[in-house]
Amino acid sequence: MPKNCNFIGKLREVGLRPTKQRIKMCEVLYNREKTFHFTINDLVKMISEKMNEKISLATVYNTVHAFEKKGYLKEISIDSHKSYFDTNTSAHHHFFDEDTHELIDCDESDIDKINIRKNITGKKINSVEVLVRVAGDNQTQK
Amino acid sequence: MPKNCNFIGKLREVGLRPTKQRIKMCEVLYNREKTFHFTINDLVKMISEKMNEKISLATVYNTVHAFEKKGYLKEISIDSHKSYFDTNTSAHHHFFDEDTHELIDCDESDIDKINIRKNITGKKINSVEVLVRVAGDNQTQK
DNA sequence: AATCTACATTATAATAATTCTAAACTATTG
DNA sequence: CAATAGTTTAGAATTATTATAATGTAGATT
């Protein structure tokens, strides 16, 4: 996804019709300096705050999933209760702050390359992701 | 959790009352050679098949969470739709077969030790876990 | 530019997973 | 063996997500 605009073209390129809602969502997600993490709920709030028109919850789900399928978003599973999505679709690892429930990207340099010595026979490795759970020094768990 | 029996004592040790249901659940989960993974649904089925008495779904949830809190079970997040639990509570990594949705433990030797070079300030690392997603060579995603 | 068609959006209903509730039950303590 | 604090239970409630079916719209065709 580009740093700035021409979302219409980008959507068309991957075969998604550039509807008003999809363009709006692109603006909210990608017109910013840094990539970020969000839940569907976060996104609904962000859109309804930034925009003056309503957007249906179903549309947000549909569109997020459409974007995910096309590689514009990545889903991250940390918590069985929440689905997080990441606008950073490149392979990278995460810290998860168990106090604040905040998800933080690792820089490339934060974690050495993972060496997988063995694989499941007949299978191809699709991804290797590390999750580092952290918390304040006092209370350990949620 | 022990290889065999005295679940009553073990439950008492951590301050859980050894009720009929909890002892049954221990038997189903820990009277076996190898550790394994399950969802709440799997477990309900297993219990209702192995036992002749009914167990309430709520009890299974309560008991699984009680066991988790006491370190008898570990939750694994892979899929936002399903909660997996693991009777292997030691630190270890996983393969996840995206074709079959099967979760497979990594042996200690399968993955080199992960080296975390940087951490979030003021936080302690609670766990470092790797998830290796694999799939058949043909179709890549679900 | 009007029409057509396939795809999108929408509000709402349906489903699924999990948690809550409050009444009945039971393991432990005294 | 009575008291009580923790447990189980069925079912209701809640939450997240997906399905439905009617309406709307983008893009191609005239």
C-alpha cells in the first residue's frame, strides 16, 4: 500500500472495486507515517470519528477481510478474544504488553533470525513468527 | 501434572477442591503418554464419550480456566476463532498446519534458541514463542 | 448518457464462543 | 454433623463474527 493516495488505482490493481467505503478505509489505514495495529472495533470507531457518514459494521468486516486476502492487511492472533490486524504486512515479530494489551512491532534488529532445523514432511513453511509477551516487573499476568 | 493418578493430592496442593468433575478432567487430560492440544469443544466431547455422567459446558470452561491459572494448562492463540489449550505447559514452540488446522509441538532441537536483543523498557519478558505456519506445497492458504 | 449486470453495502437476523447468574450441591472445617 | 465457602449446573446474556436479502453503485455495454 502506498505512502500517499491513489488508493483507487491500488484497489483496482488487485481487483477490488474502489468504492467510497474502501477508499475511506484506505485513507484511515494508510495515510499515516507508521504502520499500526487495530481491532475491528478500533477501526469502526476511527472511521466513524474521522468521517461524517456512517459505515456498516458488516462493511468493515467485509472490507478488512477483502484487504487481508489481497495482502493489504495481516491478522495477528495473540489473544483468543481479540483479532488484531496489522497494516505492516511484511514478515516481522511482535512484543505483546500483557498489562496494556498493546501490540508492538519488533525491529528487524531486535530478534536474531530464527533457524528452523526441522519441518513437517510434505509441508512448506509459510511464515515464522515470534511473539514476546512482556509485562511490568510487579504483577506478571493480566 | 503427574504421569499417573493422585490427582486429588495435586489439586489440593494448588488450592483447588478435588471435585468429581475436576478429577475426571484430570484423568482425561493427564492419564496419557503424551501431552496434547485441544479446544473446549474437543474436551467436552472427550469427557462425554469417556464418562457416563454429563458435565456442564460451564464447568468445562470454569475448570479449564482454573487449571490454566494454576499452570496445569496453557492457552495457545493461533486462530482468532478457536482457543487451543496445551497440556504441555513448558516453554515450547509450535508448527501449525494450515491445511488440517493441526497444532504440532516443536521439539527443543527443531528451533534454535531465540535471541531477543532488545526489550520494552520497564518490562520483563514472560515468554517467547514461535509459531511456524506450514501448508501443503500446492495451495498455500486455507 | 442511459442501461445493464455483477459486485458492494446495509440493517438486521443468525450463529458461535464464551461468560454470567442464581439456585442447588458438596467438600472441607470446626 | 452442621456451617460455610467454594463448585456445579442449566439456561440466559453477552460478544464477536457471519449470513441474509434488499437496496445501491461501479464499470462495461450500448
